[in-house]
Amino acid sequence: MQKYKRVVVKVGTKAITQKDRSMDLSMISGLSSQISSAMDRGVEMILVTSGAIGAGMSILGLKKRPVDLSSLQATAAIGQSHLMHLYSGYFRAKGYNIGQILLTQEDFNDRTRFLNIKHTINTLLRHKAIPVINENDTVATDEIRCGDNDRLSSLVADLSGADSLVLLSDVDGLLDERGKVIKFVGNIDHKITKLGGKSHCDLGTGGMATKLEAAGLAGRAGIVCVIANGREKNIIKKILDGESSGTVFGITKPSGGDKNARKRWIEYSSWRYNKAKIKNET
């Protein structure tokens, strides 16, 4: 456990919901317990959680994910408060407060706001409070799309100076052509990217392709990334203890300190990234 000082855990919607689309309380309770146990051992934990729209759909009794923007935003507004209520209750039972942080791309575009996120996270952790972060779907526009929280978690890991990024989903890791979990990936090349397939979603907001993108961004920031199944028992403890579980992505480029951190913000975090990506996709 002493290997890691600060860890970002991202959990996807499918990992904390049941088949009937209701919130899986046992999963949320277990996740909160695992993160609290890591905090007890001196590891600073940051949680990036999806699930606001999923929680809202459950409360409203919706069978299909809304399509129009206003319905998505309203559903997220209802679901976000419910989601935070659940996390707050489970973490308080373990002796920890939480601090909600809702972000949009605009928060990363502006350097001052970007740094304020970092300062807020650091202050919360000094108070032994766990930052719980999500995309601000109630006001976001083009950010409500597949994969946003995978990328968001890698940006949060970078700006917060995390040692590791753990992406928890409903799959055991990156699978090869035979359906076997690849234990270690040193470089995300074309062959690895092809295994990720295309991003698609219904209830959740991402896929393996967006997780590979997040792992790549983390690796270039000097952060080890792990993709694992959130439903595996004690998965966070296993990962922090170095046990073989999921797919581990190695560091592809050392972080290099504050100067390179600013360069990474210019290249990956700010509006320049999205602008370049949109241009490549059209």
C-alpha cells in the first residue's frame, strides 16, 4: 500500500447499477468501504464517478436514455443529488466526509480555473475528505457524450499529481482476440487500439476505446493506469497491493515536473485538445 500516495478511482455507470437500471447499493457501499480502507492506510483517494443520468433514469422510471439535451440535463440533475446522497451516507459510516466537484471542459480550458481544481482537491484531502468528481451534466452541452468521464479521470489524475489511475468497469480488463485478459500493456499502439473497438453506450457513457485513450494520457503524464472489473471482490485493495488483476498500463513518458505539467495542460487538457480531436474526426 505504501507504493501509492495518491490514487484516482473512476467508476462507470454499469459498475454501480443493476440490470433493471436501479442503483446497486451493495456495489456503492463496497466501493466506499474499499476507498475508506485505503484512506485508513494513508493513501489519498479521489473518486471520479459516473451514474448521475443512470440514477435519474431509475428515479424517473425511464427505460431508455433520454436523447434531447434538456431531458439529459434534467435527468442528470435529479440523479446527481441522489448519487451524492448515497456516497455521503456510506462514506460517513466509515468516518469520512466527501466533497462534490462538478466539472466541464471549460474548467480545464482556463488555466486559473484548472489550478483552482488542483488546490481544492489538495485542500479536501488535507481535511481527510474524499473528492467525488463528475462531469457537470446539468449544464454541459457537447460534453454529454460517450467517454467523457474516462478522459476526465485521466485529466484529474494528472492535475492532482496522482501515482495511479484505476478505471473500474464491468469487464475484467483489455481482452485480446481470444477473449483473454491482457495483463500488461507497455505501449498503446495501433494493435492495442484496435482491440478497444468503437465507443458505444446506452446506460453508461463510455467503452474500452475511451479507457485506452485515458490510459494513454495517464501514461504520458507518468501515471500507471489499471483497467479492472469493479465487481471483483476487494479489487481496489488487490490493485494497490500489486496483485495481478485487470490490465496494467505502464508509464510511457516520465512526468518531468511542473514545466512539463503545464505543457501537458496545453496539449491535452485545454480546448486545443478537443478542437484537434473534432477536426480529426470530421
